[in-house]
Amino acid sequence: MGAHYAVYYKISLPDTLFIELLAGLNTNGWRSMQYQSRLVPLSLVGVRDMNEAAFRWIENGFHPNGTLHVFSSDVIVKNGSFFYLRTYRERWGGDRLEVGIISRIGKENPPLLQPFLTEIESLFKKLINGRKRRYMDLHPRIYSQSNEVVHQFKGQYTSPVTDPTIVGAALVLAESHRYLALRTISEKKKKNVGNSIDAATLQVLVNAGLVDQDKDDASLRLTPLGHRLNQQSHWMPIWLSHLLISKGIPATAIYIGLTSEGEEVDLLVIYQQEVWIFELKAGDFEANKAYPFQYRKVQFQANRVIVIASGKISLPAKKVFARLAQEKAPSPIMIEGLDKAEPVLTQLIIQARLNAIKEKEQLLSKELGINLAPFFEHLFYTNAV
């Protein structure tokens, strides 16, 4: 399958400078589709030197509908990946040069784009004199819709936990019988509570640093880590964050406990221009949670809503979601049992990547006046698994 990754430069490129940048790329082996489509006809009539007149002929063309097209984008297919660069103006007025890659690699992989960026930055140094360059911002930035959305909500949140000890302990509790054993120890402060827990489960909890066992009287108690993860099922967003990151979601795109105007979501993800919100329940998800969760979908402008319960999603809760769906509120994705989460989320991530690629394909096709769909179909959509 394909994955999209892009950066941008805060830079305004005059039309001729953009063409010169493309000329340098094509000379150095980065042969671009639009540039070559103009250059080849010139060579057929004997034009060999790229003089000002030739640049102007390349710079301006016509879309199929006859409108004048200012040459401001181009695409390159190299080593099975699709590179592109395009100039555009942000809605607040800033000029940008976007440079990106769409690759069949399963995860976004910035190193794949680096040789292209290195070539572009080397050409900047050749094409822009030192005095002008001194006042230009030539450092690539990663565009993040996450920052825009979170700033809009102005809420409080925490980032994913990365401490391997804490993550490991949360993964231990993802097995329901272990979490139930931890709850039993927490709620029944008796010396013989260990008799109700099988030895293997108890040993796993002890080894994970969740439970202490007194050597003298064999009594059990939660460790500080055990208390922390048990409180409000804090282990669940840690478990889910770990799963999402392992599937290629950047940690910077995950927000835990994001709040806005008194509303809180257990976990929010902003990925490939989509907003997903998660409701997590250790145990059964009941109907009284359904209505407020649906309201949060509107509050956080979510494209996807996902309910994950370690137990069951009750029939009354499902009826609430079904009734809301009749009112044009899409039903959430409902996952019963943590072991069912991985395949469902994997497909969700694949679909988000394909949607992002399709959106970029349509944008570049419009800017170039070339139907790129056949190229993308061959490179990225076929057998997209």
C-alpha cells in the first residue's frame, strides 16, 4: 500500500526561479513529468539551450479546458516512489513550497524523501544569491494538522507514554483476566485474596511491577504503578497508544484526555487529515455513555468515532447508536474485546492512507492538467494491503 509524507518551506519562489529549480532537478536525474512534457517538443525542433524564451514557453501552458495554466507543480516517479513539489499560498497569505513523497512503504518514512530534499536545498544555494538567501527561511517543516486542531480546541491533554516499564505493564493488563485480578487485589484488602488468583497470573502481575507480595504473611497490595494504571483504567489509553504507534500512527498525532468546553475524549487521533475519537471502557459499555459520546463527535469535529470495550457493548447502547444513525449521525465503529482491536484499526489506518493519497492525486492532477489516476492506480491502489 502507499503512504504519504510531506514537508514545506516558508518561501516565495518567482515563476522563473521555480522553472530553474525544476531544470536543475531534471539535469541531476530527477526527471519530472510536466517539465519533460514541455522540454521534449522543444528538443524536436532543435532547441537545446534553456534560454529565457524557452523557460517562458515551459512556464505557461493551457489546461484542457483552454484556461491559462501557470506552471507551479511537477511530479517525479523514481525508484517506485512518487515525488512532487508544488507552490501554493496558505489561507492566511503565506507563500509555501511543498515537497512530498508517496511510497509503497507501509509506514511514512521521512528518510525516503531526504535525498530529494538535499537536492532541492543544494539548488537553492546555487540559484539564490547569498544576500537574498540570508533573509529566506530554507528549513523544511512538517505540516501538522494536529497542531491546528488542538490549538483550535485550546484544551488540556497528555502525550502517549513511552516508558517501556509502564507500557509493558499496560500491555499485561490488556489480558482481561489479569486486569480483573488487579481489580480484585485492589478492592479486597485481605490476606488470603491471593487464594482466588491463579499462581501464574499473580506472578505476571508481580513481574510487571503492578503487585507486591509480602514475604511474611503472603498479603498482596498494589504498587504505586499498579495504583496509577488501575485508577480510571489509565492503562487503556497507554495500551491503545502503543498499538496505534506500532501501526504507523505518529506519537505526535495522539492526544490523551483532550478536553474542550468541559467535554473530554479518552483519546483523539489526527491522522491523514482525519480526526478520530475513541471511547475506552474496561468492562461493558452501557447506554448511559452513548449519548454524551455522540455529542463529543460534534464537539471535536470527528470523522470517525470508535468505541472499544474490553467486555461487551450492551444492546441498549447499540440501540441508542442505531437510533442516532437514523438522525444522520453515523454509528461508531464498535469493538468488543481488546483482541479484536488490531485488525479493525489496521484497516482503518489503511483506508485513511488511501484517502489521503487519493486527495493528493486529485489535487496534483488539477494543478498539472494531467490525469494522474492511472499512475496512482498502478503504483498504490492495486493490492493495497
